[in-house]
Amino acid sequence: MITASLFNSFSMPAFLADPSAGHGEASQHLAQLAEHAAQHPNAGPKWVLLIVLLPVLGFVLNAFYAAFGNKSKIPAWTTIALLATAFIATLSMFLSYEGTPYTVQAFEWFNLHYGDKSFVANFSFYIDKLTILWMLFVTGLATLIALYASEYMSHDIGLGYCRFFAAFCLFVFSMACLVMGDNMLMLYLGWEGVGLCSYLLIGYFYKKPSAVAAAKKAFIVNRIGDLGLALGVYLTFVHFGTVQYSELFANETLHTYINAAATGDFSHIPAQAQWIALLLMVGAFGKSAQFPLYVWLPDAMEGPTPVSALIHAATMVTAGVYLIARFYPIFLVSEHALPIVAWIGTITALLAATIGMAQFDIKRIMAYSTVSQLGYMFAALGLLSTTGAAFHVLTHAFFKALLFLACGAVMHGFAGQLDLRKLSGVAWMKGWGIVGVTMLVGCMNLAGLPYITSGFYSKDMILAEAFITPGYRMIGWILVFTAILTAYYTFRVYFRVFVGPQHAEPGDEHDDHDDHAHGEEQNHDAGPHGDHHSDHFHPHAPGWAINTVLVILACASMLSISLAYIQKAEHHGWVGSMVAESSASYHSPYAAEAHYAHVEHTDMHPVAGPVGTAAPGKVFGMDAHAGMILVSGLGAIFGVLVAAYFHGPKGWQGLFIGGRTESDKCRMDAIARRAGPLPRLAENKWFVDEIYAAILVTPLRIISHIFHWIDKLLLDGLVNLFGFLPRVFAWVIRPSQSGVLQGYAVSMAGGLAVLLFVVLVIVMNSGGAA
Amino acid sequence: MSQQTVLLLALMIVPLLVALRIAFSKNPDTGYRPALITSWLLMIPAWKLIADFDFSQGATTQFAYSISWVESLGLNFSIGMDSVSLLLILLSVLLGPIVVMASKTAIVKDKRMYYAWLMVLQAAMVGVFAAQDLLLFYICFEFTLLPMFVLIRKFGSTNRVAASVKFFLYTFTGSMMTLAGMVYIVWFVAQPDQLGQWTLDIATLTQYASNMSMGEQTWVLLAMLAGFAVKVPLFPFHTWLPLAHTEAPTAGSVILAGVLLKLGTYGIYRFAIPLAPTAFFEYAPEIAVLSIIGIIYAGLICWVQTDIKKLVAYSSVSHLGFCVLGLAALNVTGFSGSILYMLSHGLSTGGLFLMIGFMYERYHTRDMNTVGGLASKMPIWATFMVFFAMASVGLPGLNGFPSEVLCLISAFQSDAAWSAAGEPGAWGSSLGPWFAVFAGTGMVIAAMYLLFMVGKICFGPLREPEDHHPHDELPTDLSMREIITLSPLAIGCILFGLQPTMLLDAISEPVNNTVVLVEQANGLESAPTRVDQMIEHADEHHESAATPDHHTPEGASHE
Amino acid sequence: MNHLVQAIDSVQLAQLAFPSEMPATVLAPYLFVSAAMFAIGLIGFLTRKNMIIMFLCTELMFQAAGLALIAFGRHHLQADGQTFVIFVLCVAAAEAAMALALVVLLFRHRESLSASAWKELNG
Amino acid sequence: MNEKLAILWPEIFLFIATCLVMITGQWPSRAIRHLTPWICAIALTVAFFAAMSSPTTQGMFPAIVPYAKMLIAGVGMLILLLLSGTVDRELEREVDNGKAFSSIRSNRGEFYAFFMFSITGLMLTASADDLIWLFLALELTSLPTYIMVAISTNEKKSLEAAVKYFFLGALGAATFLYGFALIYGSAGSTNLNEIAQVYATNGISSIGMIGLLIAVIGISFKIAAVPMHFYTPDVYQGAASPVAAMLAFVPKTAGFLALMFILGTAGWASNGNHLPVELEATLWIMAALTMTVGNILALLQSSVKRILAYSSIAHSGYMLVGLIAGPGEAGGPFYQNGIAAILFYLLTYGVMTVGVFAVLASLEHRNGTEADDINDIRGLCKSQPVLGWTLVICVLSMLGFPPLLGFLGKVGLFTSGIAAGQYALIVILGINSAIAACYYLRLVATAYIDDDSKTRPTIYPSPFFMRKIAGVISAFAVLFLLVFAQPLVNGAYKASEYVPAIAGEPEHEDHHAQDEIKDNDEHASNEVAIITND
């Protein structure tokens, strides 16, 4: 009942009553494409398998390096070379793609036939444009970040280095399986595989209990999501009889449902079909760190920064977005799934932003910003804008990787220092210019400064969608507010760490060098800051590899602005074109209309559903998109200004309006002190972890202990009791063996008397019956 | 007797002979080398058997050999294998050299006794799976108790006496009931209105057993489950297992987890289901509920263990719950998954026990509060540990996943209502999605306790017992011998994870047959399969047996 | 046994001795006496501690059976009962010999005829 | 007459040997004296082969004689091996030291003679077809054993054992004799076949039923069934191990044969393929209690002989299941034939119990007292591998551990019990097997595995090699008969052939008109009234 009423408040508006304008056609087109792939299995070129194979090769080679005690940077170069090749292969896959999806099979995996039914899930890959889009930035970023890591991880050369790159390659492999898999089990394989790599890499510094705990948490929280995903897969199989994409998307039943959903009629779609999306959603929430399963991601920053950049910012965490985009047809036929996705995304975005505002660990701030941005993407998915989501995924991948890598450079250079109160003016330090500039680019993108940043375009697409989709205006306002917060906390970092008076305190890796979890093969003399001592600390400026990667990513972030304009007319940008020919092609009709105003908004059909009183597409009485430029652009600038005022350093020819003269004295402190418990709560992440611990972990642990005792005392006790009973009986009757002759005689006579009496009773009874 | 039959016999007899040879040797400390050589050499006939096995006829008993033993009891020494037996025999044979190698330095006293019994155990395990005669199966089934009893009692750790006795008595008590149930079936089939002949041939019994009334089947099922459920072990009959595992020597634990527990599930698959199909169908939900309780309950108990071996032992209880769940689903997915689980659990949990054994040899403690953070000192060990833990968690790509996913799907899809509604993936037995949901929490719990274990024992700062000093013979990290011991398991884990379809194909025919049998016995609509013919044949046979001409029991021709 | 006697035709032999059948009314008292003897013997065995008396009680029980046998033989007009009794007497005599020997042996060890003096073996 | 003799040849040979033995045992010449056991052995061998060619009889169990007598002779041979050196040990030592032989002090002659008498009695039991015969055979079986117990050792405990055994035995004998009297009274014949005939024709009268019950109860003393079991542990413990082995086999076999014959008169067909309900209920309760009491009391013991005594009680309980199941339908197969199961089980039980007692008999303390405490066998497999393994194998067989001989025996009981529909009893049997496993395992583990105790008393092999041989033969039999079990099972099966009495004409020679009695006396008791079989 509770769930039912909850869902009623989250029910999805039918997106359009006119099938001709919407999904009927798309559905038909998709069905044809999928049908084609289904009828021509394994038709794709085999070299596509290279994309999957090369990372595996990298993994194996790195494992060998580890086994043979390699102590050079060869693992890194191997990895970079292989991943670059994989990227090139992906690129050629992109270029050679002819518009129809195809599958490539590596080998049979699950092949279970019984009667006319079958459960088939092969180790094969489904290539369509969504796949290509994802693989492009996955392999591309992976190559770049591997390059970055070759330098970043150099203090661990030896076993740890090999271990890092082995896991790195394994991650790329898993991600490739996740994105390219042609069935849900392959997706699941990749899904869990990236989870494993995430676990291994978060726990890279395995001597640190916090890292181990964080790794564990990440894996377990993800597993909760995975359970949802798994159940979703099972339900898909049960309901549609297949888990292969090509068959699934060509499934007639599914298209009947889609057509029904297009008219707003969900009553004829069976509950099973609707539940699939709800279950898959749980998986997506876990992997993409959405409320309430987001708690693992901030902790995941215990891993080395390249890992945070690649896995926990750019690629793995977008798997949830990919999942929903990939199964968009299934989400569409679920009445409540997409609204829930939208609202959860929105809530997550806001919640994470509020926490991010109050953190002092810059990597953690970035982590919360990742959660928040993922919230945007989910909101976009919920708002029927897969293009917006995918575009934001792409831009976010670039700028968030950039931000993380810049933060990582700082961390690397300042012996693990991440506290923004203890760093200041880093950009002005010798050798840190590139980091400062690229960080600025990243921050601008994240803040979404209007027109000059790609982050602005992608975020704008989402915000506009929120305002023009009937019933979702509230989401729009929340997201706008969040955008302001985002700008604030982003530039809070920038203003405190990168500009202002130069000051730096080394992190704890400097003081307790041995505690830093290196592999045991670690040659301490070779350590880049092994000769430092706490009395004189010199930051260790990034080398060429880090700088190169930062510059490339900064450029990529800026260049991806252009993606918004390529193919804008047909598909709302290049990303739209990539999404259009995939299962995620169910973009919102409103987006198209709001964007290009092909149709008079007043002519829009009234929307069926519980909401929709507001005229769609109007913000402040103007076109939604134009309005959004105004609102979000101004909001971003406002946020930056606020950050500058509260956190910015003093002066520098009037560029900064802040009053900070020392590393940790800023105007915000005074306000925070007077603001009551709120900043404390936000700093402590609203105590969500503690609440979880109190309501979930602790009770579970108590239950486990109770079970343990039940097992020990009750169950085993019963077994022991039954084992002991014969002895008890024996102990009871043993006195009869008194050794006295007469006693025996009496016992015999008495026993016989009793025996005969019992027999007599039995005979009387049976005789009576007879 | 074909060449392959000789090889199959060799798999049973050679270890016995070697055991005798070891037992009669003068020096009490011999045994390792002959046992090692034998167990490796046994791989040759084993692989030859695979090579010669006709997998397209997987349900047919191949390489069969039968010789009358006690004719009056109908007891034949009748062996042979279908593909399910073949795979389980292979697992047993594969574990042979592994456990021998794992024992080289662990066993320092009375090696003669140890390796002799290990070889006997090897023979008995092959016998269980090869038996085509009900009583022969039972004999081998029981006979495995004795070697294991000796291994635990003699070579176990501190609480070994209690552990060995509990292990023996608990399983023995259960299996006495199993014997009663089995004898009842045989007696039933020997009735003149059934076959009219006393036979212990499993295949023949299977054809008639479903004629038993519901009440009879229920009792028979209960009797058989009394033995098999204890062996599996199914909640709440599992309490012997943690104790036995904890106290057993490493090799004992490996074999216990790897093969002996599978005797229970194999028994359910091979006997309880085909011989009481209606009752099993009726009580499948109850059995499934027990297995799910086991999954969750044992999993949570694992989570609060400090004794690492106990943790893995409880994890076996939890894992085997999936296996039974798959069986209770009574469909192709479930049976396939369950058989896969039998095979794969042996590899991953066996691997975990080996890891623990190797650690125990170096530190002489299993307490995770005393020893931990070993990754920095023993990286290879830790790598394997994480690997096997992940295999055990059910990470896709490794062995745990295919079996687990199939078991869960099978429970999920066995919803009668859905089946009636024509859901394409549904199967009309009496579990349902909720079973999979609750069992699925086992996945999460498995991650919880295994990562808890890995986090404590492998990761974190290095903790060692205070009185720890390096082992005389063993290097700090794994020795080459130990790595070689582990590698087959690790390779097996990956192979099973990536190529389950190889196994699924191999077992598809027997599994299909069993499903059809269950369907027919319960009047379910059965998908047409290639085994229909066989069943028709069975029906004919049955009809002819029902005619008066066949009423004369052949056993009555005495004098 | 019967076969040996058959040669003489036991029924004829018995009929020579007992020309008329013994009616059940006559048989019953014999049986009552026999049952009483048996019961007395049993109760004596259970209650008396002196081993010789205990043995005599078993003798009493033997003779109770003997009495019943004779009565039945007479009742059935057969010699079988009497034959049986003769053998019973022999056995009883043998037992008596053994019993006395045993009792004497025991008395030497314990200087007592009480059966309860011997209870070292127990449990 | 000749026919009778043909059956009795084994007994006759044994009897002749018995007479010889009585003389040679007292012979002053050492060589001739030492010939005594050999004479027994030859007689047993001859009896074995004579039994092999015994013809079938006309009785209820026409084919039982050859199997039963071969069984008795075979196991008797094992026991004979085991008996070596039981008596006259000190005397012989003195003679060796140059003292003159005193036939007064020698027990050898009577000891072996008693043994032979007992075996003869046992064989006579197997060929019994008459109540008188049965009674005499049973007495002949048991009377010598009383003396054998008494003289088996020089310790007081043997006397105590003997007196308990004798007095309670006499009580038992009196009981079944009274039962026999009533049976005779109800049927008017002492011939078992005729009794069966009468019962089949006229039904079993109350007095007959009481007689049967009393007889069964009395005979159950021989098999040590609850509640007639009390003497068993004390007697086994008090007697020397070889004699205890004999007590475990000989009276039990006699008892079961007698029970088969007695119950055979009532027939297993009266109550719809069951015994008459009174008998069945009695036996059922007895079986359940016997197994349970035997097994659970064995758990508490620390004396191996007492453990074996209680296990002997429990095994009687198992075999009672076969007795309840009965021979099944005429000509029915082995699996439903409880009698065949018993006959086979007697063989397996005889072999394995002799094996275990042989191990005990082969061990002694420094002062010559026998090994008895469980600590005496600690680590036996290491110190005395042959004896240790004999013990382990025989004990495992007694446990019913597959695939040893005891297991096959138990399977027979299982199948017959289930075929007879005695499911509850089979479950009890199963549970009891598990309880029994507890103490058997303790024996196995003590001898084989747990040798690390510091409290191990010093124990030495006894100088009598034959005892060891008896043990080894038993162990080998347990192992090898398992492979070649079929001939034995088949033998037991053939021997178990049961010809139920066919109901004749209701008239019977010793029949009285019912009305006559009724008219005569109002005081006529019910017992008497029902003699005449309504």
C-alpha cells in the first residue's frame, strides 16, 4: 500500500498523445534496427573485439610484470599503448559505423535450451551509436588517465605499480563489457567487473584501514544495487523471454507496451513489465551513486586520484546513466520509473551539493560534485531527455576528470594534502601554472559559466527540459538552485586553493612516509619525495605527463562546446545524433519543440496525467531555453561571485573581491559560526552515514550476532541435546544394572509384568477393533 | 568390459591399492610421494574418460559395468556415468593431487595413515558418483564418512574429537533414514503391481517410483532428505559443518567442501527428486524456504566470525543454499545452475580453504584478530585470496556467477501464476520471484562477509601473532608447490566462469530428462524434448508391467 | 520324540492307564495348583536372599510346569506329558547338582549364602 | 529313524568327540592332553561337513538344518580357537616346571567337554521338532555354559557371573518350560508341526497364547532381550573373553532358533501376514526396547566387555525385527524374509563378535588378567597392528558400516522389516544404529586414532597364538565374505524356507465337545473353557 501510494505521487505523464509525433515511429524504427541485429547475429567485424581484448592483454601483461618483479614504468607504457590502440579501434568503429547496430560474438557463454525456450547470453557485443559514444570517452579518457597515472603512481613503482595498471586494464575491460555487451548478463558482468576494479583500486592503499573500509563499502553498496539489477534482468527474462538486446528491442510485446504508454495508458501494461524498470533503476542508483545509495562514492576518494578521475567521476559512475539510456524503452513502459528517476536525481543533486559546500577535502568536494552532477543526469533521464543526460555525461567526463586530475596533481605535489584550509595560492607557485589554469577551466565548466563552457550547454539542456516538461517545474527550480550551489562550491575550492597568498602544509604522507601504503617492492630511495623532511617541505611540481594530460583534458572540455552545435538541427547536437539511433532515442518531444520552436507551444496538446496545469515551455514568459540561459547563466555567475566574496583572496588589482589574506581565514568562517548547526550538519554529510549505520548496519550486525548465538546455543544445542538424550536415558536406567541378582530378577519380573500389561492393552484395543 | 570401463574401475581401485600399499609400508612417514604420483596419474584415465564420453548422449549411462555382488539383495556392483556423474567424478579426481600437495608440509606425523585414508576417500568419492546401483551408492556415500572421520579425528586441530564424532554421527543418523527410504522405494517397485522385481538399479527405480502415492512419496522424501539435507547441509541441519570444517586439516576441509557436501545435493538431484517427484514438487517451496533461510542466516553468521575457517565454513552453508534452491525450482535452469554450483563451489571454496591452510601453516592461528594485513607480507597469497573470495562472491566471469545466476533465475521464474499467464520465461512450479529476491540478498551478504574477511586478513596494517616465527620449510609467501596447488583451481574458476556453456551443454540432456520426469509426474505440460521418446518407452514398459502376465515376481522363482 | 513313542501308539498306551478322559473341571484345579506353584516359586525367588532357597524356588517352578504337563497329558489322554516330565526331572536334577556345586564354591569365598553379597559386577 | 539319524550325524560326531575329550583332557600325558582341542576341532570339522549333506526335514523349516549347523560348526571352530589356554594355565605351567599332573586340579577335560556339549545342544536346537527336544536342547546348550563361566578364570568375578547367569538362567528355563507346558496343553501335542497344525486349524486358544507368550519371554532370556537382559553385561564381564564370545554367540543362536520354531507354530500368516497380535506386540516392544536399552547403556561403559555385552543386547534387538517380519510370503524372495535375514545376521554377528572378543582375549596385563578397560586397547593399532586392525574391522562391521559384512546383514533386516510394513521399527533401528555408532566409534578411535594418552596401561599380547588367529580369521571373514556374500546370503535364504502349517479338518484327536465342559461346572475357568478352541 505504501509503495503504491508513493508511486501514485510519482506517476509519469504520458509524453504525447499523438503517436505520429512521438514514439510510435521511433519504436518502429528501433524495432527494425534491433530486428536487423537479431537476424544477423555476429555480423560485425571481428576486430571490434580488440577493444575488449586489448585491456585484457594489458591485465595479463601487468600480472606478468608483477610476477616477475618488474620495477620500471613498463607497465604504464604497456597500458597506455594498449589503451590507445583500443581507443583507435573505438574510433574506427565509430567511423565505420553504418547506421545499423550489429553484434560481434567472442564465444558462447550461457546457452541453455529447454524445449522451445532458451536462456542465451553469449559473450558478444552489441554495437550501436550509444555504445560507440560511451566507448569513445571511456577508452579515450582511460588512455589519458593512464598516461597521467604513469607519473602519478611512480612512487609505487614495482608491485604496486603493476597492480595498479593491472586493475586499470581490468577496469577498462569491464567497462567495455558493460557498455558493449549484447545482453543483460554481459552488462551485469561489466557492472560487477567495474565494481571489482573499483574495489581493488579504492583499496589500493590497502594498509590504510580507511581505504579498505571505503573499498568494502563501495562494493557492498554497489552490490545492493546489483541485486536490483540482477532481479531486473531476471524479470526481463521471465517477461520477454530473452536478455539479448537485439531480441529484446525487437520484441513485439515491448512495442505494444510502448505504443500504449505513448497514449498515457499504463493500465494494460502488466505489472511485471513495469517492475523491470524499477528494479533496473536500483542498480543504476547504486552504480551511479544516487540517493540513497550514493554514500560509497565520497569515501571512494581513498583511492589514488587517477582512479577517482576515471572510475569515480568520468566513466564507471555513468554506467547507471548508460543503463537507463540503454533500457529506455523499458523505462518508458513503466508508469513510475522515470518520474522516480527524475526526482531521485534532483534530490541527489541538491543533497550532494549542500554537502559539497561544507567539505574541506577538495577531493571529497569533487566527489560530492560528481554525485550532484550525476543527479543532474538522472534528472535528465527522468525528464525524457536522454540526449541531455548523455551530453552531460560526456562533458562531465571531461571536466570532472580534469578537476580530479588537477586535484590529484595537488595531492601528489603536497604529499597527500587535500585540506583546502591548508593550501593557498597553488597556482602562483613555480611549476604549478598549468595546473592552475586547467583547474580554472574545469571549475568554470563545472560551475557552468554561460556560453564559454561545455558544462553550461549540457546543464542547460537538462534545466530547460525540466521547465518545459509539464509537472516538473519544481525539479527545474531545484536544479537551478543546485546550479548556483555548484558554482559556489566549485569556486570555493578554486579561490581557496589556487589563488591567494602562497601557503602549503604537507599532508600526512610526508610525515609518516612509511605509513603510506606502498607495495613492499617499493624502493624507498627512488621515492620522489623520499628525502623530504617535515622541517623543510618542497612541493613537488607535476611533471610533463600530468601536465600534458591536464592540458589535453582542458582543451577537450572546451572543445566539447562544439558538440552542442554539430548536427544541431537534426539531433540537438552531436551527442543527440549518437543517441538518436539507439535504444535511448526516446527524447522528449518538448525538448525538440522548445529548442527550435518548430511548433507553436500554444498548440501543444494538453497533457494527460495528474499534473500539467502550467503552460509548458515557458519560463519567465519566454522560451524555456532562452529563459534557462538567463537563469542558469546568471545563477552560475552569482555563485562564482558569492564564492569570490566569501573565499576569494584580497585584492590582486581588484580582481578578487574576497578578504582572505591567510590560507584559512575567510569571510565564510564567521558566517558559518553564526549559522548554527547547519554548517556542522552539512560538513558531517547530514549524518547520512551515521544514520545508515544506526538503522541498517548496527541492527544487522546485532541480528547477525543473535543468529550466531542461536546457531551456537539453540540449533547446535538441540543437536547436542539429541546427541545427549541417549546418555540421559542411559543414566536414568543405569541403576537397574545394580549387580544384585535379586534386583535383576525383580526387574525382569516387573518388566515382564509391564510388558504383558501393555500387550494386553494393545490386544484389547486391536481385538475391539477386529 | 570396454577400455573406458577399465579406466573407470581404475579410478576406484588404483587409489585403494595405493592406499593399501601405503598402509602396509614400514615407515610411518611415507605416503606423500606415492599419493602424489597416484593422484596425478589418475588424471590420465579421467581425461581419457572425458575424451571418450559421448556428450551428445549425456543422459545415457556410459562406460557401464555391472557385476552381481549380492544377488539376493539385488545388490550389483554396477557403475557407469552420465554426464553429471562424469563432471563430479572429474571434480573429485582433480581435487586429488591438490589436496595431496596441500598436505606436504601440513602433515608432519603419521603420514602413512593420512595419505592412505586420503586415497581411500578418493576412491569412495569416485564410487559415489559412478554408482548405478542404489545400494552401491549408499555404500560409497556412507563409506566417505570413515576416511573423513579419521582425517578429522587424527589430524584435526584442538576440538577434533567432538568435531569428528558430530560429523560422523549426524550424517550417519540422517543416512540411516535415507537407507530406510530407499529400501521402501525398492520394496514398492518390487510390488507385483509395479515392476514386480527387486531391483536396485537407479534408472529402473526412477521409472516406477512416481507411482507411489503422495503420502508414500512424502515419507520417502523426508527419509531421503534426512540424510541428504544433513549432508548438504540445509538449514537447520548444518551445525556439524562449521565444526567439522574448522577442525579438519586443510585437505579434509577442501574435500569436505569440494566433494562431500555435493553428495547431499547430488543425492537430492539423483534420488530425492526423481524418486519422489510429486512430493518434491509439493514441498519444493518449503525446501526452498529452508535453503533461503540458510543463505541469509549463515551469511549473516559469517559476517560476525573471527575464526576465518569458520567463516568460510558457514559460507558453504550459505552457498549450498543456492544449490538447493536451484534444485527446488525443479526446472532446467535450476538443475543446470545447481549442478554447476556443485562443481564451482568445490573450486572456489576449496581454494579458500587451501588459502586458509597455507596461512595456518605459517601462523598457527585462524583468528582474524590475531593475524591480518597479510597482503604486504604475502602478496601472492593475498592475490589468490582475493581471487577466490571474488569467485565465491559470485563475480561474473568467475565460476560462482553462472551457477548463482542460474539458480536465482530458476527460483525467480518458477511462478505458477506467471506460467499460466504465458510469460515466456516462466516455469510452472511453485517458487516465485520473492524466493529469488530473498535469496538474492545472499549476494549482498556474501559480499559483506567475504569482503569483511578479505579486508581483515589481507588488508589493513600487518598483524601477526606475537610468538610468530617463520616456518622452517616454507617461504614467507607461497612456495612454488603451493602456487601449483592453487593454479588448477584458479584456472578452473576462470574457465567455469567464462565457459559455463561447455558444462551446460554437457549436462543438458540428463537435466532435461529429470525435468521432464518431474513434469510428467506432476502432470505439467512439458515442452517437447528429445527425451520424450525415452519416457514413452518407460510408459510402455510400465503398461506391460501392469498386465497380469507380468505379475509374477521374478524373485519368487526361488526353488 | 513323538515319533519314538508313536511306535507303541501313545494314545492306546495312555488309554490303558487312564481309561476315561479327564474332564476340564478336573483339569482346572490341577492347572490352578500348577500356576500357584509357579507363582510361589517366582515370588520366593524374588524375595528370598538365600541362594539355596532361591534355587529351590526355581525347582518349584520347574515342578509347577511338570504338574501342568502331567495334567495336560492326562487331559489329552497322552503319554507325552509324562514323558516330558521325566526329562524335566532329569534336567532339574542336573541343575540341582550344578547349583549346589556353585553355591558351595561361592560360600567358600564369601562365607555367606546371600545372593546380594555378589554385586561387584554392575553398571 | 534313519531319516532322523541322517540329520543327527553332526551331533553324533560331536558327542563322540565330547566323550573322548572328557578322557583325554584328564590324561597325564602332556601330548595326549594337548590333543584335546584338536579332537574338538576335528569333530567340528567333521560335523561341518556332515551338516553340509544333511537332508531336508518335514518340519516347518525343512531346510534349516544344514545352514544352521554349518554356521554353528564354523563359528564354533572360531570360538574353539579362541578358547585355547582359557583353563589350566597355571597348572600347565607347573607341569612344565616339573610338577606332576593332577587330574583333580585340571579343568581341561570338562571345559572342552562342556564346550562341545553346548555346541551339540545348539545343533540339537537347530534340528528340534518337538517341544521336549527343544527344551532339552536348550538346556544342553546353556547348562554347560554356566560352568564354563565359573571356571573360565580364577577370579571371583567369574563366580559372581556364573551365579547370576545360572540363577537367572534357571528362572528363564523354568519360565519357558511353563510356557511349553501350556502350549502342550493347548495343542495336545509336543510335536511342533502338529502344534502348528492345530493352531492353523483351530486357531490359538487363550491358554495357547499365554503359553506362547511365556515361552517367548522365557527364551528371550537366551537372546538377552529386554527385560531379560540384566545378566548379560555382568556375565560377559565376569567371564573370560573367550567364554564371553561363546556366550555372545551360542545362547543367542539357540534362542533365535527356538524362537523361530516356537513362533513358527503360531505362524506369521494369522494376522494378515503378521504374527498374532499378542506376540507381535510383545516382540515389537521387546525389539524396540532391546535395541534402545542395549545401545544407550553401552554409551556409559568403560569396560570393553560390557560395551560388547550391551551391543550384544542391541543386536538381539535388531534381529528381533527379522523375527517380527517373519519369512514373508511362501517362496518369497530374500528381501522380505526376516528369518533369512536373522540367519544371515547370526553368521555375521558370530564372526564379528568373536573377532572383537578374540582381540580382547589376546591381550593381557602383566599379572595375566585380561584386557577389559577401554584404555587397554588405546593405540592398539600402533602397538599390535594385527590385533588393532582386527578390532577396527570387526567393530566397524558391528556398527553396520558399509560395505562390511554387518552392513549387509543389517540391510537384510531393513528390507524384511520394510516389506513387513514395520516402518516405525525400522526407523527405531536406524536411530539405534546411529546411537550404536557412538560407542563403536569410540572403540575404533581408541584403538586406531587416539593414541596420545599418557595414561595408557601396559598391556601385553597373551601367549596363545590361536586366539590371535581366531581374531584374524574373523576380520578376514568380515572383509572377504563381504565380497562373496552371495553364497552365504543364499544359504541363509534357502535355510529360511518356511512351510506354514495348512489348516486341516477342524476335528482333532484330543478334542472335547465344548458343551460338555460348559455343562459341567460353572467354576470352570475361562482358561479351561478356551482350551477347546472355539
